[in-house]
Amino acid sequence: MIDNKNNLIKITLIRSTIGVKKSHRATVRGLGLKKLNSSSTVSDTLETRGMIRKINYLLKCE
């Protein structure tokens, strides 16, 4: 079995989505972020890394 505790990324929305492309706004929602300074823990997969890379200017990753 794969241990998922080590394969998690904590992301925080640090910039507003006002004035951002619709696809970027949808990506923020897809990562489970709603409001400014909200945090979410997502699994470390290629799909989520691609989403994070797409909107890296809005996020802080830990």
C-alpha cells in the first residue's frame, strides 16, 4: 500500500481571484479553495501539480 501522509501538499490562496481568467478561477475551486487565505491539503499527483503550476501566482505551497 502507498502511504498518503507523505504525499500531501498544503496550499493557501494568497491573492484574490478578481480579474483572473475563468479557467484559473475554476482551477482554484477545483483545488478546494474558496476565500482569500483559505487552505487545502491535496494529494501530490501529476494532475494537482499541473493545476498548482497553472495558478502559482495565486498560491503559496507548503
